[in-house]
Amino acid sequence: MTPDSSRPTQPDRIARLEELAGDLWWSWHLEARAVFRRLDYALWRATAHNPLRMLRLIAREKLDAAAADPAFLEIYDRAIAALDAARGAHNTWWANTVPQLRGQTIAYFSAEFALHQSLPIYAGGLGVLAGDHCKEASDLGVPLVGVGFMYPQGYFHQHISADGWQEESYERLSWEDAPIERALTPEGQPCITAVPIGDRSVLVEVWRVRLGRVTLYLLDTNLDENAPWDRELSARLYGGDRETRIQQEIILGIGGVRALKALGIEPGVFHLNEGHAGFVVLQRIRDLIEDGSSFDDALAEIRKTTMFTTHTPVPAGHDAFAFSLVEKHLAGAWGTLGEHRDRFLQLGAYDNGSGMQFNMTALAIRSAGSTNAVSELHGEVTRAMFAPMWPDVPEAERPVSFVTNGVHVPTWIAPDVGDLFTKYLGAGWIDRHDDPSMWDGVLAIPDEELWTVRQGLRRYLFAFIRERARQRWVEERVGIPRVVAAGTLLDPDVLTLGFARRFTGYKRPELVFHDPDRLARILNAAGRPVQIIFAGKSHPADDVGKHHLQRVYKRALDPQFGGRIAFVDDYDLHVAHFLVQGCDVWLNNPRKPLEASGTSGMKAAINGVPHLSIGDGWWAEGFTGANGWVIDGHAPADNPDAVDAADADALYRLLEEDVVPAFYDRDRANVPHRWMATVKEAIRTVSPRFSARRMVKEYAQRMYSPALERNIKSEV
């Protein structure tokens, strides 16, 4: 939200509307969303739930009418009071649990944050996890500040050609419609800091995003004073070549630490969310040496106050650079650390099979006091993957723990499901949603009531899909095949599987098509049909992923499948809400053990959408035998083709023998009681255990609090 934004002034009685719209806290609170829905529902939908854009476009007459409407004012007053309470630091879980840590701050660095579709600075799961982490920290009162990139062009928009090929387009962020504002120094000036890259200095401006009690600071190099190529460094998420990537990571790490210092923020703990932020360590060691510490003492201090979360078991997901490239771009960054340059470079030295390089994950592991994976199985994989770092240490003793990911329940729960929980679990269920015993109350919800809600959510999904296809047809003049592939032939009363995630080889998006004839029989079974909705983007440089996507799109046009396959393009947070809430089953079939955790299945399960998945990532912990299904062909892992064939057969058998019969076995009132038992178990078992509340509390109790306690003692 920039100072020069142009929006009509609000009437005095509702003068805080823009303030409410500018704090993304509104996005996960029903009372706040209700303000904008009631203000102008048609405009709310037309702006894709972006209240700042709404307020720029809304007619003054609408605002005047709202200011004179007692019913609207009652909703507005409740939302404003809740916003004020949500910004307070007293009587929070954190304040009540560790009152001795008042005044401490945790800095959370991430290359992407998924907060809302109006701020497209995310690509996928890493960003969604970071966004959910920040939202939950706000709810719990954990004193966290986020540090990331502004990305004025964000991530790409996906368009599908007539032949099914992904096409990428970028559009500049509409600053006046984004929930951002310039960050100010303690002196009240715009925060701009300089970052040394190679033999030059790049200026970085800092922007602020409000999330209730949490603030996110975003770094932007698009300043007139910078050279044109430097202005582009923060333009796009994961854009450019290796040179661009390392420069971006220097800006995130070194620039992020410098920005916090310029803002007057002195974190007691630094949390690095993936290796992209590893250069935080360089700047912090340099600062400590300038203050008189030796290299060894500085590194020891860094380790006491740094934690690192790794997110991928795929070797290509760990950024590594040639030493010559690192030295080239860090040439101006050493300062007093210069005489220890070789020792610093050794912190990142690692050979992952491509020769010795500077590996950002290795740097983070060696520099952090604690390293964690994002599921129990991922912890095992990480300890094995980086075994050369601890050649004499038994695998079980290698210093990599795990904190299984979770999802922010208030963000992802469907309002209709939430209303049902309020009715049967109590009005305060959202404040107790990490309590497993509370969720036993789900078993008391009448099957017919929950089934009615589930049917309604499926119909919302299909209304959304059809409206989206109509817009593509009318506004973009796409051909009829594109309209068909988008899902217009789907039936809102048919068992619907959802597959929505990044399209890449290890996620095996085409596994379900392994035996097309058998799949066609399942999809077109008389009286018991099935349909599948696909969505997701492939990385612009992932040609294998793009070919998978193109072939899936072609399947959506194949008459053999009877119009029961669809591909929904341009997958983002807005689309994700409809899919995780409206499908009946969430399909996930990665090549084990390459799924670190996954969170989309958690979002689906809390809404009553059971998981049908390989036993990888979080599902290896989450499956109970009654809350979904595990796909396991029991083939030897060293033969990928045999694994694919066996897993496909296992998937088909689960559909034929378990999933489809349970869904269509109905009583006289058309209620599938066996199905509803699985739905309830999915909700009951996943909601508390795989919530961001449990996750953030675990980070706070196991890592944040002990590190802050040690930091305070060392200062005394």
C-alpha cells in the first residue's frame, strides 16, 4: 500500500476500512472478510478478494450507504476491535508461556512467502509453508519478523496453448492494490541499505507487510540509482541463471541482515528457511568480528542463535555454486572477515556428486546450532544424504532433527466447515484447534449434515471452474478445446479426485494414466463414475515437467475418458482454496522418498477430503489405517519402471475396491455412511497434529525459546 495510492476517502464512521484492508490479518478472519463481502459482494468477487483494489474501484455511494447501515456498522466495529486485539502483545500464548523473553525478536528468512493472491511473491510449497508459519506466529504472539523479496513481477502466470504447452507471462505488481508500504527507519526515513556485490554496491529498498502481530520486510532493488541489470535482480522469483541466483541470495542474506540493522531491529534468533538465506551467516560473522570477536568466537555465537530448516530431499534443490562464482560476487562483502575468507568458504564446501562446490545447505548446516527436516522420514533422508559431513558419526546421531510441517487452519478451513465445527465443537474451537481431544467431537456430527456441507463445497468448486472457463472463452477468446479441458464437462455430483501441485518428474503426475484402458473403465463406470482435476505449474526451466503437463492436458481432451479429466490453469492460492475444499479425494503419488513433507493434503484433510497417497513425507506419519489410503505397490525401489507399474496397479485397486464403493454406497437418504466415517477420521486425526499451531509451538518450545534463553544469559 504505497503512499501515493489513489483510493476514495472513506466516510469518517468507517475511516479505518483502508487500514483493515492493508493488514493481511483480515485474510484469515471471517469477521474481517465479512466486512468486504457485505460492502460490495459483486466487486469482492470481481477483484478476486482483494479489498485494497475494491476500495480503489468502489463507488462513493456504496461507502456512504455502508456508513449509514447499522447492520454493516456492527460487523465493521467487531472487525476493527478484533484487529486491535490481534496487534496486542499481551495475553498471547507466547507472552503467557515465556514472559521472561519479552522484548526478544526472531528473524525468519525465506526466499518466498505465500500470504494472499494480491501479493504474488511465492512459487509453491516453500512459500505457502513460510506464509502459514508467519500467520500462526501472529496468532500465538511469537515475536517474529519475516525477511524476503519484493519481486515486483512475482512468479509467472501460466497460460496453456492450444497444443497444451505451458506458456509463461509476467506482469508487474499493481502497487496500489498490494498490501505493502515503505518501511521506515527509527528516524522516519524510507529504509534503504547498500549491499556489496562483486566490485559494486547495490541499493536495496525495504517494504513492509502487516500480518497482525507479525511484520514482513521485503527487499527490492528496483531503484533509479541502480544500474538496469541490478534493478532486475529482485524482479522475479527464481528467475535468471546461476549468476542471478547467487546475487539474489547475497541480497537476501547480507541485505536482509543490514536492513534489520537499519530498521533498529536486533533479533535474538535467526531462522533460515531453506539454504537460500545462508549468506546471513557471512554478514553476522563480519559484524561480530568488527565488534572485536575472533572468527571462532563469532562462529560459536552464530551457532547459538541460528537455526536452519531444510525442505528438499532432491539433490538439485540444494543450491550449489562454483567457488569462482562465489568469490567473484562476494569480492566486496568480506570487510574484516577477509583474512578468514578461506575458513568461511570451507563452511560451504561440499561434493554432492558433481564435484566440490560451495553448497548453501552445507553452509547453513555447519553454521546453525540446530538443523531440522520437515517430516520424520525427511529427517532420515537428510541424515543419509549429507552423511559425508559427519563421516564418523552413526546415522541416528547426526545433528538433523525434524519438525513436521503443518498448515494454518484459519486460512485453509472452508467457512461452511468452520460453521459446522462451531456448532458441534463449540464457539472457541479455533482457539483450541491443536488439542487432539477436542476433535473427538467431530464423531458426533451427523453424517447427513457433514455430507450436505461436503456436497455444497464440491458444487462451489464446479461453479468456480465453469465461471473460470467462461471467462477464458469470452475474454481471451480461447478455442473450444481449451474450454473443454478446463472442466466444463465435469459433473458436480461425481466422485472427484484432485491432483494439484508443481508439475515435475518425481511427483509422477502421469502415474494414474499408466494403464489408460483400466483408468477409462474406472472413470466411466456405469452408476459409479470418477473424475480427476489437475492443476499446477512447471518451473520455466523444467522441460520434463512441461512435457508431463502437456500430456496431461491432452488426456483431458481424449474422448476415451469421457470428459472426466480436467486441467485448471494458473494455479495459485485462490484456486487452491477451491480445490482443497471442494474435491472428494486428494491424490498424491510422488516417487518415495522424494517428498520432504507436502502440505496440500493436510489442507484437504481438515476440510474432510481424505488423502490417497504414497506413504511419503507427512503421510508416513499421518496415515492411521482409517483416515485415507496408502498407495504401495511393494516393488523393489531400485527399479523405477517396476515401481511405477506396481504403484499404478495399487492405485487402481484402491479406487476399484475401496474408494469408489465407499463413496457410492448410500442409504435411502443418499448418505454414504462408510465414506463419512473416513471423512471424519481425516478431520479428527489431521487437524490438530498437522496444524501450523502445533508446528510453530514446536519450533518455539524446542528451538526459539532455548536459543533466546542462551542469548540472554550470554549477554548478562
